[in-house]
Amino acid sequence: MNEAVYNPCDVQERLDLYVALVQKKVNRYFEIMEYTFAAPPAITVDYGKKYARVVKNDQLNGGRSVHTFVNMLTGDILKSGSWKSPQKNGVRGNIFADDLGADRVNEHGAIYLR
């Protein structure tokens, strides 16, 4: 989607903002659904060589699931294919977009292509 390669410090800064955005979406979903049995999942990042894995950490049972992947060179938001890698056609948005890619993800992960 985006061919530009960004400075790693800029990517880290935008990734931190993206993680905060995802956490806000997850928290809002728990409010709307009136879930009171546990706190909303905590959003964290696992760093790999090429991708940052954005992870939802379940507060009730300790389970972990992939929300999205972010390409650490281009800032592309990628749909999860598995725990280890994104889908091959997985580019959904970019963390350098004006809205950090907010219109491309929801509380569960990246939206499907239309």
C-alpha cells in the first residue's frame, strides 16, 4: 500500500499512538457491551525483525491473540494470518495516515477487504 520507508523513531512514535487507539476501541467496546466480568484486554506489542505484532491480552484467563501486525519499515497495518505472520494480502491501512488507520481496524482486528 505505502512504498515509503520511515525513520524507525517515527515508526515507534506512530506505533505507540496506534496501540493507544486500539486500546481505546477495545475499552469502548467493553463499555458498550456492558461487560463487567473482567477488565478489557490490555493491548501490547511484540517486536519481530520485520513486523510488530499488536496483541490483545485477556485479563480474565491470560489468553493472548493477535489484533494486527504493523510493518516496521513502512507503517502498513496488516491483517493477522496466524500468530507468527500476517496475511499475504493483508495490508489494510497505515499508521502514518491522518487517523492512524482507525477506519481500517475495529476492536477485534483489521477489517476485511471489500
